Amino acid sequence: MPLTLERRPGYVTRDLILAAAIERFSKNSYEETKLRDLASDVAVDVSYVHRCFGSKEDLFVEALKEAFRPERFIVGDGDELKRNLAQSVIEEPLYPAAAEVNPFEIMVRSLNSEQARPILRQLLFTEFVEPLSVKLKAPALQRAALISAALAGIRLFRDVLDVDSIFKDRPDDFRRLVEAVLEACLACAAGETETR
């Protein structure tokens, strides 16, 4: 027997709301995404969305965390870390539960938002840059920020600008090139510069 709204457990409904939020935020700006529309998508009252997530801002944060899940890639040290970080820009889809949703679309659609931009900045720092910096040599925060910028740039180039064909033909070459970019970010000790 299928689960009706009355029979769905709370955690199932919460997951449905979160999936709908990820989809809505990936297709609309932060301001254009309305909780009432989102509630309608999953056949619940908007008050239930508030009960599950609090504010729209809180739901946006949860949607970003679920869509990106950066902790999957900040694993290991040295070469293992480099491989995992490279995987973060090679893996498709980044959000496997809804292959049609591109989490970088959420970011791009929110960059011009006065409300969403600070949330994005804070989340990037606390969920990716800081945890990554713990695994790096000094200047760790700068290295982590540079790695984040490189990975985001590659992902935006591929996914948002849709320039994927040059990468798909030779995935092993692409992986090696991404790892070389990461190696450059990791290689120099503080104060050192490459002379080549």
C-alpha cells in the first residue's frame, strides 16, 4: 500500500521536502523560491515545512549541505586526499538522489542574492574550507580557499557553462590534470615559490 500524506512517517516527509527544496533552489533564485510552492510540491501545509526546518534560510542551508555534502571528499591525507578532492569535480552526478539536479545551479542562482550570498560564504567556509585546512600545511586556510576556488571553478565550467565535452572524451587525462592543479596548491611550503 503506497504511503499517503497521512501515513507517511515524519522523516520521509522531511526528506521529500528537502529534495523538493534542492530542486526548487536549483531552478529559481533564493528570492523566487517560495516555501508555499515547495510545500505544495510535496502536498504538505507550509506550517509543516516551518516545523521541519524553521526558516527559509535554515531550509536553504540544509538543502546546500545535502546537495554538496563536501565531507565525502575531505577524506584521507596526501595522495588519498588529492584523489578524493579530484573526484569531487569528476563524479557525476554530484547529488545522486536526483540526477537532474545540479547543486552548482543552486550556488549560481543565489550569488546575486543579498540574503543568500552570506549564507553561501559562511557555509563554504565552515563546511569545506575549515575542515580541509585541518589536513593541510601552513598557510592552511589560504591553501584550502585556493583549492576550493579551483574545484568550484572547474565544476562551474563543466556543469553550469556546460563545457563538458572536452573532459568527457579523456577522463583519465582530466583526472590527472585536476590532480596536478591540486598538487600545485599543496606543494609549496609557506613563503616558497616555484622557479620553473
